[in-house]
Amino acid sequence: MELRRSQFRQRGLPHTLVVLTDLRRALREEERLAWQRLVRVLGHEINNSLAPIRSIAEHLREQLARPSNERASDLEEDLTGGLEVIARRSASLTRFLAAYARLARLPPPTFASVEVAAWAGRVAALERRVRVIVEPGPDAVLQADGDQLDQLLINLVRNAADAVLQAGAGEVRVRWRVDAGQLALAVVDDGMGLAETANLFVPFFTTKPDGSGIGLVLARQIAEAHGGALSLTNRSDGRRGCEACVTIGTSSARPLSQSA
């Protein structure tokens, strides 16, 4: 239910207008649309894997059903190639379903002290395809789930590196600041930037050939589980590229000198 109140005067006398709105129908409609979008994306991704598997399996079955003297001379090569495609698409579908399970079963964070500089450096060292620079920042400690934060930042750095590779040159920078106890960590890349942002956080939506469409969704879910937020925008400094910014609430960030 939504309660709204406003003041007005009539014939010189003050009055209060109270409006009570039942939002349950609207919320149910939003939930229904969300499920429709999810089922549509799931169906699309699963069919993308099952369609070639079905087609190749049918082709191989027809080849094997022929008498041995009528079979193509390169049947063994066809069988090998077809089974390789089936194996690849099956593995892709397995990865897709595993990604869905990770999103659906993210456990509550287990809070412990996480030093921001060590966290950023640890994750940056994992990316070897492009140069990742960790800029010096203020000493800070988070009360957070270190494993989940690693996964969040790994996804952001990997996306940034992918963008740089697609652009052909550039680097990735990780920087952070603490304002009034609130951490803001940014991953900035020299990629091509964002053409559109409507589907950035739609589960399983991806423009990458081998993408799962789960990385940004999972990263945002982790940020929100820590009382924070994740945003993704084109760079505001006039240069080409993208900036992913993670903010963690004031209850989870404090200067290192105050940690105990």
C-alpha cells in the first residue's frame, strides 16, 4: 500500500488530503513481466544450444542408417566433427546453467575485514591479457565478504579487459576514494565505450560470443548485498571508454587507522 498526503485550503480553512493506493496489482504485473523476460531469455539461450545439437544428431543418424556401401567416404570425419560440436554446445549450455545457479543461490555475505588496496591489487594481478594499473588510494578497510568482493571485481576487470582487447589498444585502471566513510571504487577502461545501456543488467543478455550474460548481474547483486550499488557509464573525462563504479555504504567503510 502507498500512502500520500498533501495540504490544501478551502474557504480559508486548512485541510489534509490523504490518498491510499493499493499497489499490489501493479507489483504483480511487474513481477509477471520480469518472469516473462527471464523465461524468454532462458528459452533463447537454451534453444541456441539445442538447435545445432538436434540438427547435427539427426544428420549423423541419417548417415549411420544408410547401408555401409552407401555411406560417404568421409563419414568418420563427419562423425568426429559433429560430436565435437555437440560436446562444445553441451559444455556451453552447462556453463550457462551453472551461471544461472550462481545468480539464484548467492549466499548471504560472511563479513570480515578486507583491506581495499590488497583487494584491488590481488584481483588486478589475475588479469594478464592487458595492463591493469592500480592507482594509489586512501587506506581503507571494508567489513565485507572477501570472496564475494573478489568475484565482483574479477567480473568488472575482465569486462574492462575484454573492452580494451576489442578496441585494439589501451589499459585498465582501478582507483578508489573514501568520502565521509563511503567507498567508491572505479574500474576504468580504454575500450569503445557503451553503445546502449538498456540491457546491461538483464540476466543472460550478452554481446560476447562466449559470454554468459551473468557477470554484471552477479556483480551488482554482490554490491547490493553489501549495502552498496554498481553503475556502468561511459567515461566522463571526454576520453573513449567505460567506467564501472562500485559504492559501499558508510557502515562498511572506514579509514585503515580506525580498524581494529
